[in-house]
Amino acid sequence: MPKNLKLNKPLLLKAVAWLKEHPTQCNMGNWFSSRNALDELPGGCGTAACLAGAICCVALANKPSVLSKQQDDGKLDTENRGRRLAGLTMGQANSLFFVANWPDKYTRMYQRGKDEERLSIIAAAVGARVRYFLRTGK
């Protein structure tokens, strides 16, 4: 891991807790979206987020102007901002932020469930994936 990055385990766990607490706002298919993982309107503030988006929301909850200033070519650079806030390398971020890069066990968990219960299962899958990463580094 580069010297300037230090894994921010508490922030990763806070983001997981936020997704678990707000499963209708979970969508690993988009950094931020007006639709959740079931292509429905999300609850809460009306915005769904992936793990990187949840990291940004949790870390910058009291500093929305900081979040809005983190732009890349006019677009919010959620992936890199979330990666830096969590202290992840590019490889680590890729293994956490993209469901296609998850171990099969967690991908299957993410894809399981139906209707209302599915959102809770999706949020739980994100949490299980992060905890596995924190235990194993993979």
C-alpha cells in the first residue's frame, strides 16, 4: 500500500452500517443514482449510492461543499474520492466497488432475494464483502 494511504477501517464499517440502515438507498450499479438496486425510487433523501458513494456520504456528511467540489471533468469523481477517503489502493477499490470483482460467494448473495427483502440482502452482501476484505485483505 502506498505510504500516503492508510486503510480507514472505521469509515468502511460506517459506510456498511449506513447501507444496512438504509437498504432502499443501496445500488452497487451506480456511484449515485435516483434509482435503487431494484430500479425503484430510493427512500431517504431520494438518492441511492454504491459502497464508494456511501463512503463519501458518511465521511463528508457534515461537509457537503467538500463533496460537491470533488469533480473530474465536471462530474463527481466518486470512485477516486471514496477510494482515497477509505485509504484503499486502486486494486483494493476495484475488488470492493465492483460486484463483478467480488468472490463468487458474495456476488451470489448480492443477486439473491426478491422484492422488499432483496434490498436488505443486497445491503447485507455489501457488508459481508467488506468484512471479508477487512479479515483477509482480498
